[in-house]
Amino acid sequence: MNDRLHQQRTTQRALAFLLAASVYELYNGSRQLVVDHSFGDGYFCHFTDYQPLSSAELKQISQQMQP
């Protein structure tokens, strides 16, 4: 595996972990995020309850992921 591909996969995994941690903190464990499988250059994710996110919820998650 070349260095660029390794770096890309490491970054993707780190961001998936950050996303999962942010969701856990926001929902206090009441909703569970599933990082299911890779899809192109990203990951397919869903909640176990399969309920879609509102724009406001997506914004909250995005803000939670910021340093």
C-alpha cells in the first residue's frame, strides 16, 4: 500500500471515529450510529432506528465535531 492511500484510509477512520463519538455525546447513547461499510471515498452510515436527520441535527453533529 502506498503512503498516500494509507494516509487517506487513516484519515477516513479517524473521521468516522470522531463522527461516532460526536453522535454519542449529542444523543447520550440514545441513538446508535452504524458505520457500515466503505462506499467510494467515504463510508455508508446510518442510525439503528433508520430515522433520517433533520438539517438542524446535521448542523449540531457538524458543530460537535469541530475542535
